Amino acid sequence: MTLPPDLAKRLRAIQESPSYRLAQEDVELLGEKDLRPLRLQLELLKPERVLLEQGVGSTIVVFGSARVTDVETAHARLAALQKTTTASAGADTRRELALARRRVEQARYYEQARRFAQLISCRFQKEERCDFVVVTGGGPGIMEAANRGAFEVGARSIGFNVNLPHEQEPNPYISPELAFRCHYFALRKMHFLLHARGLVAFPGGYGTLDELFEVLTLIQTRKMEPIPVVLVGRDFWRRTIDFDYLVDEGYIAPTDVDLFTCVDEAEEIMAALERFHAGRIPADVP
């Protein structure tokens, strides 16, 4: 039956109306303020369903600065600045040059994160299982290094990127089927820990410290089962946080400093994980 033009126009208006959309297809509806609980639930459920489908049994979380680069990039940046910096350079330029020198020194953390991911992935990712899978925040720096290390040995790794005011792209080394994007920091941190059997924290800023201390607090208050927490870079952590001072002042108990281990090398991280999990990790297959 052919409708008169006015009714045909009215029918099109009905079909194009936002109210006529299926609720599950209505992005504007999902974005409404009062539907935040639903968005939270979806962001919790989606990665968990994917990890289950992909057979991921357990993970090792790697935290660290997004600003650290690999050795080649750090040296190239320093060389470029040295080439263009004159003796009469201003304070900002001199500071930038000094920071570039620091980045060259800090590049060792990138290489240790990369090396650790290679070691842990080679040892525990077998055809018949997917354990101790490296998981990061999915961005650049230390996160990239860890995902890269797994990628370089043909292993899978996970990335939980997050929406930021200045868009942060995922690094290209995450396994595509295990790459996630989060809106809520709180749920992102929850996903880091749901399957975690260890946390490795490299030097970093506010984000790294926030994530590290949340884990230490959860273990200290017994809100989660203990996992090994390994801090990489003895000198950095000694200067950044005076744990002994916190003990002396009575803000933490002497036993609270036993919640973590400080190391410098990738092999030491592996040893710390092995000491903690002795007899309680999936049997290693040579």
C-alpha cells in the first residue's frame, strides 16, 4: 500500500526518531548521566568476557612511566638537542637538554621491562595454557616496553588503555584481541588486578605511584590475596619514598615493608616471583 506523501514523510520521521531506536543501539541514551551504573557494568563485563574466551588464566601487571623511551630514541633525542643548543641557550633549553640526558639514563628501565616480558612470556605461555600474561596500561614508555618484549618472543600480552583529555594511542605491540580501552580509571585498575599473580612497578610519576599504593593498601588491609610486588630501580625507590621513615614515624608497621621487594634487573624480578609462588604456580614445562 502506497502512503500519501504527508503520511510517508511522517513514517520516515517515526523511523528516524531517537525514541524509535533499539535501546542497545542508542549511544546517546547510554551516555546519559543517570546511566553511569550501566556503563560501569559494561566496562567491567566486556574485558572479562574476552579474557575468558581467549583462555587467559593469570596475569603479571607491569606499571611504569609513559615518558621513558628505548635507548635508540633517547640517544637520538639527546643528539638532536645537542646539535641545536648553543652556549647562550636559555634556561628552558638547558633544562630540556638536562632532561634528555636523564632520559638516556632512564632508558635502562625500558630495556629491563622489555627483557622481563620476554623472560616471563617464554616461560609461561605454552600452547596448552596462557598464564602469567603480561598486562600493561597499553600506552607508551614502560608499558610499550613490556608489551614489546612479549611480542618479540611471539607471546600475547594485554593492554588496558584509558581515555584521556589528550588522546593516548595504544602501543602497537599489544595483542589486538587483548587490547581494551577504558573510560573509568577505577575499573581499569580493577581489571589490572582481577587475574594478577604479581605486580612489577618501574619508576614513574603520579599514575604509577597511585596504582602501586592502591595495590599495597589492598594487600595490607587484606582486601585482596597477597601477590608479589616488585619495585624495579633500587635508587629510584629509595629516593622517592622513604619507607623506613614511615616505619620510624609509626605510619606503617615494620612488617609492611615486607609487602614488596626492590630489584634492578629483569632476572631479579623473575627470582622474586619464583620465591613468592614456589609450588603454587602452574607447573613449568621445560
